[in-house]
Amino acid sequence: MGTVTTFDPVGEHHKTRAALAAAIPRLVGLLRAVPDLDAPSGVPVWTVGDVGAHLTSVYLAYGSVVSADGAMDWADLLPPGALPSGDLPFVERITAMNATSVGLLDGEGRTRLGDLLAERGETFLRITEGLAPDTPVIAPWYGPEPTLTVAVVTGLMLSETLVHGLDIARGARLPWPIGPDEASLVIGQSMPAMMSLALDETKARGVRIAFDLVVKGGPRLAIVVDDGTMTVTRDAPPRTYDCRITVAPTAFLLVSFRRTPIWKAIARGRLRAGGRRPWLATRLGELVATP
């Protein structure tokens, strides 16, 4: 059944902050090197400039929800009624917010994408410095109830930076490496909370599968789907799993965000299924929705 892993939440949070602090100037440098903001990006419906504008909104949004004194108020920038109804499914909520985020920056603002990202990224790190990893955070665009933590939000900031940095780089035909340590931090810090939120409850109805997700050199997650619900646990006690999925961290990150097709990761030996019912491995990606 495998060995139970352990991790230090405080230490891993500090590593995530350090990874984010290193990734932000890389992203700023990438945007400043882009020759054409109107070029298509790695996101089919967005230009490179659209991705940059989305990221400036993301940085501002997460900075606003961790700002105890209200110094950053992202919600004030939204048009009336732009915050999606809590009754909408996860994918529809996030798709609506993504579309809104791109339009929050006008043409003049887009000429300052690098400066805005540097400023807002530094502000997020400054505001969250010294906060305990388990400090609760409410992000209203995920719905009226879900409460995240500073650790999860920091992991989300890192994931947005890494994945959308790749989108920009692909459009600009520039390099953008994502290291396994960075990818492992995203998987460990943000995915346990976000996979459960993103569960497609309709597809998961009547489904009962226990996945053992083993990230090489990284976290180990017990993912249990039980008739329309999902729990994701780190350091889970030994148990019997239906399917064990062993993954290289960067490959899993890109497959999870639909930036790399799963068949390519399998063909390159970066995703491998085992256990009693290895054929269930592809079900995980089908059950977790992405915009």
C-alpha cells in the first residue's frame, strides 16, 4: 500500500513563497521581452496581452482577499453584477470571471503589464508575510461558502504564474521552463483544496473510486470519489486503492491544466497507472472540471 509520507506545512509554505518570489520577476522579464502583445497565446481564445491582463487581475484579486485592512479592493473594479451567482457550476463561474478579468485593463494599461505584475506580486508577498499558512481566506468568485487558506492561495498564485507564463511564452515563442520542484509545490499546496471544489458532481454521481496519486519527489495524495463528493488528503493512512497514478510533477501540472494531452505524458513515461484497476486513471481528469 505504500509508505505514508509526511510534510511540514510551515516549511512548505515558505518554499512556495520563495518559488513565487522567484517566478514573478521571471514572468515580468518574459512579458517585457514579448514582441507582440496581440499574438495568439497558448490559450486559444486569448492573445498574449489578454493572458497578461488576466494575470494582473488575478494578482490583484488574491491580494485583495488576503488584505485585512482593505487596502486592495479588487471587487470595486468589477462591473455591477459581474460576480457570478453562487448557483452556477464551478466551471461556469470561473469561465465568467476569466472573461471579466481580461477586460479590466485597457489598452494603455496593457503597455504597463510588466510593471503592474511586479507591483501587485510584491504587494501580495508583503501582505501575506508572517501570516500563518492556515489563515482562512474567502475568495467570493469560488462561491459564497468555500474557505481557502493563505497556503492554498499562495499555491494558486504560483500555479497561475507558471501555467500562464507558459501560455505567454508559447505565443511569443520564448522559453519558459517549469521545474519539478515548482510544480510539486503547486500540486501539494493548492490541488488538495481545488480538486474538490472543481469536482463535476454530475459526472461523479454514483462513482466510487479511490486514487493513490504519487508525485515523484513530491507529495502523495489520497483522492477518494464517493457518489458526488471528493476528498483529497495528504499523509493519508495506508488503505486499499483502486488505482495508483505515478506522475512526474511538471507533466502532471500541465496535464491537469490541459496544457499537455495525457497521451503525450503517458508516451513519454511521465504518467503511469497501476493498482487493481489501472484503467480508471483517465477518469480522474474527467471528474475534475477545468474552464
